[in-house]
Amino acid sequence: MRRFPKGLGRNSPPKGFRGIREDESRLLLRFVARDFPGNAELHDQLRSVTVADIDADGSLRLSTRGAARADVPRRIPVEASYLDRDGVRVHLLLHVVDGYLDEFEVFREDSKPVINRPVDQTDLEFE
């Protein structure tokens, strides 16, 4: 029988990943709640998602386990944006690779650091 170090096991996050925070989960749920092919499977994938921070703007690498593959029409099935405190638009893109959540990308149009965190936004404009 294989033994795992204390606190680790078959369901532990991949190296460098962590459990998703509640505010991150709420934000991602808003994306998969949109009406598009594959959203139900992506919603199920969120139940087992772990994340790794990519940058200080809030971009995340996503990893799921044991969920069904989503048949989405394109790599970025849903995206949104909002205006940062200084009026520059911030874009939020949900990336799906081979039917699985892969990345949540956050960037400003001028490539400067995001001022207002995406998880704090209530008024997102979905495309």
C-alpha cells in the first residue's frame, strides 16, 4: 500500500497549487454561470479546482481532477471586463484547454499593474 506524507494523498493539489479562495471561486462561478456550450461541465470542474498564482494582477493557473470534459466551442468560451480605478479597461479571460479549465487570465489594456482586484468587482461586462 502506498503511503503519503501527512497532509498529502491522492486528492492533494499538484505541486505549486493551492485550494481556491472563496472570493476566487465566486468570481469564476460568475463566468461558468453564463450560457454557453460546456458551462455545466466547467461548473462541475470548479468543485475540484486547485489554483496557482501566475501574477499579482490575479491571473491563475487552474487544475481540475475527476471531472467530465467540457465540449466548449473555443479556447476562451467566456470573457468579461471592467474599468480600473483610473479608467483603463481590465480584461478577464477564462481559458479551457482540451475541455478542462486551464487558466484565468487578467490584464489591463495598457499592460500596467491592475489597481482594483478582479475578485472585488461587482459590475463586470461580459462579452
